[in-house]
Amino acid sequence: MTTEDHHHDQRSIRELIDQLSEDARGLVRAEVGVIRAELEEKLRRLAVGAALVAVAGVLGLVVLGAATATAIIALANVLATWLAALIVTAVFAVFAGIALLVGLKILRRGVPPAPTESVGSIKEDVSWVKARARSGAT
């Protein structure tokens, strides 16, 4: 093998390494582009979904207002209008109070948000390890 052939082989290997490096960078860029496009599409879908949920919430409040007016008008056929409105308001207040109490009870059960069962289990494990270490058992 002559020096010229050896130089040609070295340059070819260097060129191959450069090409491999360039191809790897291109592949990584392409993968990042695919991931970015996928995330952008998912975020668009999430935004549309969140907007539709917000619209449904607003329309739900409109429905609640219409149902309230309907209940008052229906009761006003039998009672004085002010009394019908008072009764419907009181019924909604009772439902709101029940929902509040149940919600607060659920929230209190969740506080503190620390994983108390896992912490208790870890404390038991630490106690067991300490006891084993004191007794010299392995």
C-alpha cells in the first residue's frame, strides 16, 4: 500500500465519519421536528376541547337561569310571584349548601396532599432496617 493510497483511505474514512455525523444531526433535527409537530397538533386539540368545555359551561349557566325562571313562573300560577321566587331561591340555596359541605369534606380528606400511606410505609421500613442493624442480623 503506497502512501498515496493510505492518504486516500484516511480521507475517505474522515469523509465517512463527517457524513455519519451530518446524517445523525439531520436525523435528530427531523425527529425533533416530528415531535414538535405532534405536540403542536395535540395542543391545538386541547385548546379546542377546552374552549368547547368553556362554551358548554356558559350555556349550562344559561340553561340554569332559564330553568329557574320556568320554576318561578310555574309556582307563580299557584302562589304569589315573590313567594314563588323565594321558594325556588331557597331550594337552590339548599342544593348549593349540600354541594359545598360535600366538597369541603372531600377536600379535607385530600389535605395534606403528601402521600401519607407511602410515608408511613417508608417509616416502617426504616424502623425495620434500624432494628436489624442494631441486632447485627443481615
